[in-house]
Amino acid sequence: MASHKVLVIDDSAVIRNMVRDMLPKGNFEVLEAKDGVQGINLVRQERPTLIMLDFLLPRMSGWEVFQQIQAQADLQSIPLVLMSGRKEEVTEKIKEPFEYFEFVQKPFDQKQLIEAIKLSMAKAKRRPAVAVSAVSAPTVTGAAVGGGDLTALTAKVTKLQAEVDALKKQQAQILAFIKAKLK
């Protein structure tokens, strides 16, 4: 019986098969997803012991899948290896050093893959049990935020909503002024 459940989320069947072939036989059950939507659904349903995530995916990008994983405390603890042929696309969204996941550049060989998996598992163990998402557009969940933080965030949201409402009012006034001048 496989001791590890690995989810490979990549739109390339070649990469999915390559990862399957590179993993030691008998130790891994490999699940596959060909797009981000299928991938995040499998993450939630199967609770894999490792996620290998391509950054460029159809339907839902790897970045969006990453954000959803980081937004849920119970998913944050799953070791994660991000894969991409262009590291700059990853570092554009997520700054280095990658603290809680590992990155492997495509194409990779078996040694690089195994090393990335080991590092991702070590990094996942170092992650605090409950952490607020470190992505640029965090999703806040009640489980991930303490009461004081939630109150502060609610106050900020209220303030921002008031600013948006004021800007909408100003915009309506400007449009009315322009319409009056055009008549």
C-alpha cells in the first residue's frame, strides 16, 4: 500500500507521467489533475500528503490554486512543490526566499524532484500551526484570524467601503455636471 498520496496538478500529461515515473515505486499513490479547478477540488477531497503544482494552468491558474491553499489553515500544512518553466513568473507573485514551499524549475530530473519533495516536507513542518496567509491578496477565514485581528480588519473594510461610496458619489456628481454642460 502506498504511504504517500501525491497530487500532481499540471496541464501537461507528459509532466504528470514524468513525475509518476520518477517517484519511488510502491511508496506513492499519484493523483492527477489537468487544470486548477480539478486540482483544488482534489486537494479538498483527497487531502494529499504532497501537492505538486504547475504555476500556469487552464481554468484556474496555479497562483489562484496556491492562494486558495494558503487561505485554509488545514491545507497550508500540506507540503507543496511549485513547478514552472519560468521562475520569474512565480517570483513576480511570490517573493523569495520561499519559506513554506519548494520550487522546482522545469524541466527537472529525478534527483531535483526528490530534493524538492524533501525540502517541501521540511518547510511544511516548520510552518506555524495557524498562520495568516502571506500572499498579496489573502482570504481571511475565521479559523486563521484571531478576534482582535478580525475586528481590526472589519474596521478597515468599513472604512474602505465608506471611501468607495464617497468616490461613487463624486463620480455621479461629475457625470451629472458633464451631462449638464453637454446639453
